[in-house]
Amino acid sequence: MWMVTGGAGYIGSHIVRALLDDGQQVVVVDDLSTGLMSRVPTPAHLEVFSILDTKQLVTVMRQLKVTGVVHLAAKKAAGESVDEPVYYHYENTGGMISLLRAMEAAEVKRLVYSSSAAVYGEPVDDNPLTESSPTEPTNPYGSSKLIGEMMVRDAAPAIGLNWAALRYFNVAGCGADDLADTSAANLIPMVLRAHAAGKAPQIFGTDYPTPDGTCIRDYIHVVDLAEAHVAACRLVSGDLAAAGPAAEALAAAGDGSGRIEAVLNIGTGRGSSVREVIDSVGRAMGEPLVAEESPRRIGDPSIVQADPALAAEVLGWRSRKVLDDMTGSAVSGMGWLKENGYL
Ligand SMILES: NC(=O)c1ccc[n+]([C@@H]2O[C@H](COP(=O)([O-])OP(=O)(O)OC[C@H]3O[C@@H](n4cnc5c(N)ncnc54)[C@H](O)[C@@H]3O)[C@@H](O)[C@H]2O)c1
């Protein structure tokens, strides 16, 4: 039985479906602070409480014989984290402490953790980013994700934990209309929001050193991301049959105990510029979108792109979907977002 914390959220609900499709049993732990009960499909069991409640985590882990955790539950708005740093550390850093204590007590020894490209901060000349690129988060959200990785690395030998931290790049699209991203902070939701309000999408900065002058980011389809989690769950379970060629070596490396530890970038390795994203949304809508151009924002690096080679070598996983798949599914989800008051 896999416990998916944050399984009622945007990404978690896709992962729950992918795990169920893989034949796994799933219990979701979610406080529904941003998640939706309607996103948890019937075969999965839902427990509504905060992961800060260690005792309750232990009880559920023991009762349902949980063998591994996919840990997504967190607050994720980088901007908000600058205004509320203590709250972000309370929820995200505190959440990881509580989870590790519970896993230790209940002897659960497999963990897949939602980390983020935010751990890299604002890379200047380091592109594409590899897992050994410098980690210099520029906001409390990014710090909380990096501290989470550090805590897992520190705790793993004593607990006997097999673990993988997946550093997601820009997650986009949806696998079904009612699983659309309800948050407002990412580029594609911002373009949809502007369109719904009868406004032009905005481009901040057209003089970056990129082919069309706008910033480049690495967008990953949430369905591909969910598949990466299924592969990571197999990896930390020691099921290396479908894993990549480097998985055996990974298990043999480390402290000699055979435990698996992996930090992996999850992106496509192909960047898309802001203008390309807006054009792709326009194609999906069947009407070209004319953007409004504004000056650069402070702190936006020109290019943030993943080197996903290690994930391919270790997980045997590669992204399959392209930008038009992400924007197409996001545009398809607009009707659901409107009907439910998110647009
Ligand atoms: N969306 C992205 O582009 C992105 C990129 C990198 C990393 N991530 C990480 O992926 C994870 C999921 O993000 P998402 O986009 O699905 O966000 P989301 O807000 O849709 O999902 C988070 C889920 O966690 C739940 N939750 C939050 N705090 C909780 C707590 N204390 N106890 C129990 N449940 C709690 C929420 O109710 C929600 O269902 C997060 O850890 C986030 O940091 C997201």
C-alpha cells in the first residue's frame, strides 16, 4: 500500500491514478487546504488530516500496512513564501520532519519526494541544469524543498530508507479536464486567466539572450511526471526490472548497504520560450493570442532547463509529451475551471 500525501492536489491526483493503473493500492493523506476531495478516485482510500499530525500518520501507516510514501503535501507558491516564510517552513519543513518521524516509528522504508527545480535558484550560466549544479534557492519555498532533501539524506541510513527526490521543472497540462491546475502562478494558467478576463497575455522581457528574446523554461506534462513517479516507486521498492541501466550501480553504490538514494531532474530537456507557450495556447484555442510586452521582472533568469539524462539512466523513464499536448489539455480543462469558479 502506497501513502500519497497531497494526493488530492493537482499533481498528486495524477500520481494516484497512475499508481492505481499500475495495480498498486493507495491511501491519500490530504488536509484539503488546496486539494479537492473530488479528485481522489474511489479505489483510493482518503484520510483527511494534516501531515503535521505525526500520531495520526503512524496510525494510518500501521492500520493500512503502508510500505511506501509518495510525499507531495506542501505549500508551493514561491511568492507567498517570501511574505510568509515561517508558515512555509512550518508546513513544508515541519511536514517532512513529521513524516520522517512517522515513517521511522511505523518502519516504512520507501520514499519518493516531490522536490523542485526551485532548489537551483536563479542559474546564470549553468544550462542545462544537472543534479550536481549549485543549489542556491532564492525564496523560502525553494529552501524548504532543499532542506527536505537534506533531512531525507541525513535520516535515510539510520531508518534504512530507500529514497528518490524528484526535482520537477515547470509542470503543465492535465490528464482529464477535472484534474486541471487550479493555481494561478504558472505561465499557462496565467495565459488562460488573462484570456478569460478578456485581457492580453503578458510577456515580461523581450530582450533576453534567447532566440526570440523571451525567457525559456522546461515544461513537463503532468501525465509524464506521474509516470516518473511510478518508475521511482518501483526503484525504491528494489524492483529494477524496468529501471534504467544505472539503477543496479546506484543500488551497489552509496554506503554499501544496498540502499537506493537518488536525486533526479524531471523535465523534458527541451526548453520553450514564453512566446512559444503563448503561441501554442493560441493554437489550442484556435485563435492567435497577441501578447502585451512589458519590461523584465527582477530575478527572472533567461533560461532554466533540465538535463534529464540521469532520470532516464536510473528510472528508465523519458518524457513523451510535447508543449502542444500540455497547452491542448490545459485549454480543454478551461471549461471545468470556469464551471468551478477558478477562471
Ligand atoms: N506545480 C508545480 O509546478 C510544482 C513544481 C515543483 C514541485 N512541485 C511540488 O509538487 C507538490 C504538489 O504540488 P501541486 O502543484 O500538486 O500543488 P497542490 O497545492 O495542488 O497540491 C498540494 C496538496 O497537498 C495538500 N496539503 C498541503 N499541505 C498539507 C498538509 N500540511 N497536510 C496534508 N495535506 C496538505 C493540499 O491540500 C493539496 O492537495 C508540492 O510538494 C510542490 O512543492 C510542484
